[in-house]
Amino acid sequence: MQGNLDIDAKGEIDLRELFITLWVYKLLIVVCCAMGIYLSGQHAVSLDKKFTSTAIFKLNLQSTNSAALSNDFSALAGLAGLNTQSSKSGLPFDEVNGRIFIKKIDTKLNFKSDPYFNSYNPNPVEPVWKSFIKNAIGWKKNTTNIDEAIWHSIISKYTKNIKFYETANNNVKIIVTHTDPNRAAEIANVIMDEIITSAQLKEEAERNQQLTYLSNKLAQALNDLEISQSNLNEFALKNSALPLESFAAESLGLDAFREQLNRTSELYDAVAALLLILQNETLDEKNYISLRQRFPIVDRVEFRRILGQNEIISSWNWPEISTVAAVFDTLTERRSRLQSQIDASQIDAERSGLTLDVYAKLLREQKQSEATYAVLIESVKAQNMFLGYKSNKAQIYEYASPSINPSEPKNTVILVLGACLGLFLGIAFSLTLAFVHGACNSKSSLINKSQARLTASIRSLLPMRNKNLLNINSTLMKKPNSVLRDMAVEIHKSDRTQVVISSLRAKITSDDVAKALATYMQSDTMKIAILDFSSKRKKLDVNTSQLSHGQFLIAENFDNISVLKPSGDLPIMELLSKKDFCEIIESLNSTFNIVFLCADNSDVFSLLRALEGQKLFHITLAKTKRTKSATLSHVRSLLSIQGLLYD
């Protein structure tokens, strides 16, 4: 949209230009918004009104394991796998949205006779085009199960119009939408009552099942307790009643035998070393000291006593070899006998240990059976008490009542959406029209398209419209005009003798601007001629008292300004078709210092084509919202623009 939205070097759209473009078509946008609001309002009126009813309640149900036990029994119940913690059960959302629940409440609400829920039409009328396409492709309609189709319709409407929510306080909220407010309230209350009743019946059934389960477990625990006691009694009859004491006695005896064996082995080793010394007949002090270091028992009273030696440590006499040999044989026999006693005692101790393990296992089973039986008997007692007290734990905070105002349609939302849609369409139409029209809607777009060196507003020249040279001169004498001054400066600086003024649908004609500029620039030494090439200009009266200039006659004269027209009845636009048109115009410069050539609207292109390639000073008059971007570009391609006057 080159004429409406200027795009900078980075490819970004000028938002100011976009806003100006939309502001130009503000009436169209307002009309589209009004139409959107009107049509959305008509649509809202045509929609069926829907009413919403809400019921709020709290189930607050607890499991049947919530009977309180003592701390000791609670710990034992945890070990036995029984849960004693209370647990809240909320609304079963999957259940209340299921088909079984819907069929259950259908016996009270009769959804099949409700046209809002049962929207199934057994004889639908299809559009003609749809039937034609089906017949053309050979579409065969399948047989439909009417009852199943009805239930599909009911379930679809149920899930769409009945919503269940759980609040932050664990309350249940039921929201029912229906075209009949009384029917919506009825459905909500029936569903709430059904949920509460079903929950209570389910809780009672669970309690009975748990009581039965606990009773069976109690009987099983009692049987296990009796079996464990019987096994313990049978063990006491077959074995010792004190297996722990027997095992302790056997262990002590075994330890005593092992101690004696260690002592005997120590004596045996010392006697063997002594016998070896006697056999080698190395009976000196050095061997005695070595024997004492190896076997400290040599200096003990016990060792000397068995050898018949003096019990005083400082006195040592080597014994007879026969005595030592006899003692060695005695110790050898004694060590063998002690080893045999230890083996026998160890077998007895192991047998006592196995018996003790069996006894401990039977005793542990008895204790476990007693603990389980105690927990179960307490649970059964508590459960019986709990079943005896039946309270309605469900709390109803709000019954559903018929709604006064409809909840749907949302008229405000529909109107806002309609206004937004109208605004969007209005903007789209505006941008489309702006693209098709291609007009420059802002001063910046005009300046950008013209690429003129000097730009100014045309507003200060509007008072000079449709005035003759005398009146224009009087106006300028009262109030000087800065726009004319700047234009005159630029013309003098360019040193051009021919000035083209083109008006592209501006509020003021090129002829009026030429007269104003000529009046401002004329002097005793400056003679100016004005030629108006506009075909729609009214016919000028020729002043016969004035002289002619070549092929032109003076139609209006004031001081050194002459408004010229072709001599004879030849229209001025026909001069453009002559081969020597440029020479004719240049011939006027022999009499006049500056020649103004004027044209308006479509005549501008004819004049510029005739003057294409000439060195001229070009001033263009343009108007925002009316001068097209393509027109301005075409004019600039024919003759560059040095000055732009816009409005």
C-alpha cells in the first residue's frame, strides 16, 4: 500500500501513517462497528436463553477403620496390617459422570422425555445438496440403534450441561444449565440427593463387609492361638519344661571340660620338654632357664607337686627320668579322656540348643497369636459400637433454586465480540479501500512522494481563490504572504524563465496560485505572463485595447502582469499538439521575464508531456485524501517537482 503506508529503510510500517489512513475512513469503521453491534444483538436475541442452578454440599464421609483404639493396640494393629487412620472420601467424579449413574437418576428425572437432553431426531431432514452428494457417490445409510442413539444424546447433553466442582474447603458444587429454570433446579437437587444417598449406602455396605472380615479374622486368630498353645503344651510333655536351663547347664559343663583340657595340655607340653632334656642328659642351668622361659608353668606349685619336687621356687632338682616318664603317660591318658568328654558334652549341648530353638519358636507364635487376637477383638468391639451409631455426616449448604436471570447467552460478551468483529472488518475494508484508492492521506506522504525541495501549506493562499489581479494585489498589500516569498526566492535562485504550476485536485486552482505569485513577483523590471491550459476553465474575455503578443492575446492585464489566451477560436489545449509548441512558449520570453504555465487535474499530464525534457521550475498543488500517490509519482516522472503546496 505504497500510497498510504510509508515504509522506512528497515521495512517497518509507519504507525502514524497507518493511524491517519484509518482516521480518514473513520466513518466506515464506525458504521461497521454499529452493524457488528446490531447484528450481534439480533443474534443474542435469537439464541435460546439458558438458566443455571447451583447446589452445594459436603459428603464428609470416613472409612470404617476410623474406630479409635488405644496407643498400644494401634501399634499392634499397624503390625497386623490393619489401618486405623481416618480417611476422607470425596466426590467420585468418574462415577457421577458415568452411564450407570445417569441411568439411575433417569428413573427420577426422565431425561428421555426432556427435549433439551433428548435431542435425537429419528427422521432428520437433510439439505438438498447433501442428499444429492450422497446419492451421487452411492452413500448407504447404516441402520441406527434408536435406543443407543437416544442415550448418546442424553449423555452428551449431561456432560456438557452438568458440571461438578470441588471447592478449596472440600465442598462439592453442582452446576446445572437448562432452558427451564425450574427443571435446572430439580435436576441439581435430585443429583445431590442421589449422591448423598449412594455414598451413605456404600459406606454402610463397606462397614458391614469390614465387620464380616474382622469377624472371620478373629475366628482365625483364635484358632491360631489355640493351636500355638497346644503345640507348646505338647512340647513340654515330650521335652523338658525348662529347655533354657538345660541348655545353660550343658554349656557350663562343656566350658569346664574345655578348661581342664587346656590345663592338662599345658602340663603335657612342659613334661614332654622336660623328658626330652632328661633323655639327652643336658642337665645344666642353661637348659633349666630355657625351660622356664618356654613353659612358665615349670615354676608353679602344681607342676612341681605332680613331679614330687620341692615346692620352693628357688630350689630346683632334676627329677628322675622314670618319674617324668610315668607322669607323661598319665597326662597323655588324661588328655585323651578329657577330649572324649568334651565331644560328648558338645553333642548334648547342641541337642539342647535345637530343643531351645523349637521352644522359642513355639513361644513366639503363641505371643504373636495372642497379640493378633487382642487387636482383632478390640477392633470388632469398636466396629460394633461404630455401626450402632449412624449419623448423617453429609452437610447441605445450598439447595438449587430456579434462577431469575439467564446465564446464557452473555449479551454483553456477544455485543463486545460483535463490536470487535465490526472494528476488525472496518479496519480491513478501510485498508482495502485505501489501497484501491491510493490517495496520500497525510502531508508526510505527499512530501515523500513529491520529493520537492520546498514544501509549504496552501492554506494561506485560499483567500485569493477566484479573484482578479486587482483584488489579489489588494489582499497582498494588506498582509504579506510568506509562502509566496519563499516560492519567489526559489524561482529566482533556479534562474528559470518558465514556471509550471499543476493542481492535482487541490482546493485552489493553478491559475489562482499563478496570479498570486505573479502579483507578488512583478515589478517595474519584471514582466510576467500567465497561460492557463485548463480545459474546464471558463472562457476569458479579450481586452481588444491591449496589444497582442505573437499568437496570444491579452485577456487580463494589471501593471506588468498579462493573462494570455490564444488568438482566434482555437482552444488553448490544442496548442500542445503543435510541433513548435516549445518554440512558441520560448518566444514569449523575449517580451516577458517569467512565463507561468498552469493546468489542473487531468490537463496536467498533457501539459507535462508537451514540456517533457525542458528546463522548467515546477510547482505542484496537492490535497491530502484526494491526490493519489500514483498520480503524484507519474507527475514527478514527467517533470521533477521543485515546490509543493499542500492542504
